[in-house]
Amino acid sequence: MGYSALYILTLVLMAWVEHFPVSQAIAVLLIIGVFFTLIAYITSKSSTPLFDNKPIQMKELIVIIFFLVYITGVLSFGFDFIKTFLFQFFLGNGASPIREGLITKRQLLVGLPFLYVWLILEVGLAHAPGFYLRGGGTLDNLGQHPSLFMSIGYSILVLSVAGFFLATISIQG
């Protein structure tokens, strides 16, 4: 319901302010958001997993996460970053309020839902700054230097619709 309201409001504003073609947004919604999602649902409804999934042991999960963070950090920022920031966070004073229990359970219970909502918004609008800062290039109806409003609107109307399709595949698979 909330997404529908955001989509309709964005569509109206984009058509009115930026003269964005409504037909393109509706076509993307119908083709990717409805048609592809229905095909994904129908074709994967009776699928069975390829492998028997055994529950992941907590120790295995911690080791995998540690190595993924470590390798990603080294490849992205170099070993100095890892040495300075990652180890300082866990072994230094960066995480001491968490380690020492200075953050209460109530603060975590209140803060984590806000964090979840922020992640939904941030991930959903992650493409907009790129369109705005790099330029739209060859993307439909964005032009070379789209406004921030146009970049956000395009992300909502055209790119976010793929979330329905991808969510269906991940849930059914």
C-alpha cells in the first residue's frame, strides 16, 4: 500500500514537473513488475530445492562473515585500511559501548526497526545519486545531466519495479 502510494505520487509529479512519459513508467510496471513477476511465480511455484539445506552452524557463519569482510576490505581499500579501521573497531575503542553493554536492549529494539527502514529507503534510492552525479547518459528520458528529482523519480518508477520480480525469484527459489 505504501509503495503504491509512493509510486503514484512519483508518477504524477514526474509527469507534471519533468514531463516524464507516463506510458514508459506504466509499460515497465506492467512488463517487469507484473508480467515477469507472474512468470517467475508460476514457473517456480512447484520447484524443489536442488540441495538439502542443513542449518548453518553459528561458528561457520561467523568465520564466513569475517573472511568476507576481511577480503572485501583488503581488495577495496588495501591492508592499511583493514589494520587501521577494522581492527581498531573490534579491538580498539570504536565498539566499546556495544562490548561494554552501554547500549541497552531497549535502544536496540527501538533503533533496529529504524535502521531497517533506512536500509529499505537507502537501497531503493542507491541508483539516484549515481544518475545525478555521473549523468544519465543513454538512459531513457534522463538526458545527460538529470536533476536530482528526475534521478530519484526514475529510480522509483523504472528501477524499483524490478524488486517485485527479484523478490519473487528469491522467495520461490
